[in-house]
Amino acid sequence: MLAWKVAYPKHFFMSRGNHESKNLNKMYGFEGEIKKKYDKTTYDICSDLFCNLPLCHRINKKVFVTHGGLFSKDNIKLE
């Protein structure tokens, strides 16, 4: 995805989701997996990248886009 962002910086947008935090990376195993396969420096780079992703985007000054996560229960509706 980073290659797409570099190739198309004005057309490809990345935003921070609910799992891009140090606590959740540790809880769900991302931290351990990266440190095992690579090293702490690689994990720190990924973590810094996640922490610097924007929380939302505004497209054409009209559309607000953000990651809202998924509900833990089925049949949830926004009304």
C-alpha cells in the first residue's frame, strides 16, 4: 500500500483504523510477529507510520471518510 501511496499521492489515501495503535498491535500479535520475523526497529517504523496516519479524509470538500470499525454484534443499524 505504501508503494501505491508513493506512486499516486493525490489519488490514494490511507487512514488510521482502530487497530493501528501500540496497545492493539501488542494484543493481537502484530508486534510479536514483526519482532520475530524482523526486529524491533522494523516494528518501531511500522508503529510510527500507523501513529502518523490521518484519522479521516475529506474528499472534494463534500465527503467525510473515516474508519469506524465493525460492531461485535450482528444486526446493528445506524438510525
